[in-house]
Amino acid sequence: MATSKLQALWNHPAGPKTIHFWAPTFKWGISIANVADFSKPPEKLSYPQQIAVACTGIVWSRYSTVITPVNVAMAGTGLYQLYRKVQHDYSSEPEAVIAKE
């Protein structure tokens, strides 16, 4: 029984042999990694990376019908990280430099 279910999954039109399976899988991986980075200090975030993540999520959320939830997650996590980075870089008080003796 399990063999027939695995074989059905393997041969499914959106199964692991197609891009329709792997594209959302990797996009969820990017979103999960971005969520894990929420605890990362904002100065360690990269503008180009987060702009790419946010724009990819926004663009494909509009034009995708199959993997929309993952694109919304990508857009949301990317925009949140960009907000944190901008907040840190432009709204924070400059840190006092400690002089070395």
C-alpha cells in the first residue's frame, strides 16, 4: 500500500520529478531561513539579498496561482527584514566608539 502511494506521488504531474514540486520547496526553504534570521542583528542583514527576496515574493505572488502562499511568505519575510535593516541604519542613534587604550 505504501509503495503504491509513493509511486503515485513520484509519477504525479506536480511530483518530485517536476519543477512544480522543487520550486516551492526551495522557496519555503528561503522563507524559513529568513524567519530564522529574525533574531540576527540588523547590521548583519544584506540589502541586496532582502530586496531580491521581497521582490521575488511580490512579483510571483501576483502572477503565480500554484505557489502563491510561498511567494507571500517570501515577500513578507523579505519586507520585514528590509524594515529592520532600514530601521537600524537610518533611525538608530550612532553607537559610541569605545577607545582602545
